[in-house]
Amino acid sequence: MSHIVTVQDAVTAFADFMEPTAAELDAIEREMPVILADVDLIDAHIAALDRVPNELDARRIRRARRRALAARVALLNRTAKAPLSGGAA
């Protein structure tokens, strides 16, 4: 006879305490330009997968790569200027 039991991980996988905190949501919001630029870069690569990349595809990939790098630099510059909390300065 098989016994039916609940698996604790499956039951509590979506519990209320598992929601992201406000700090985590703020971090995601700050990183959103980088995330969207990376998605555009992946889209450019995917568009060139099913065929031999032509000059237009290469330009699109280069532009998307530059936007992704620029978004990362902007994020790093913003975080470098932000004061660190909790430190003894």
C-alpha cells in the first residue's frame, strides 16, 4: 500500500515569506536597463542563428553589444557614486 504524504519543499515553495524584499526589488529595478540591453543582444544573436549573418545582422549585433556594455558601465558608475551604507567611514 502506498502512503500519500506531502513534501514540505513543495508545500512551502510559494509561501508568503519567500517573496522578494523591497531591497531586492530595488536592485532589480536598478539593473533593469542592463537586463533589457542583454535581452536585445540575445535577440540579435537569435535572429542571426538560422542563416549566415549578413552585414545588417553584424551591425545589429555590434549595436546591441555596445548598448549592453554602455548599460553596464552606467550601472557601475551609478553604484560607484552611491554611498555605502552600514560602513564606518
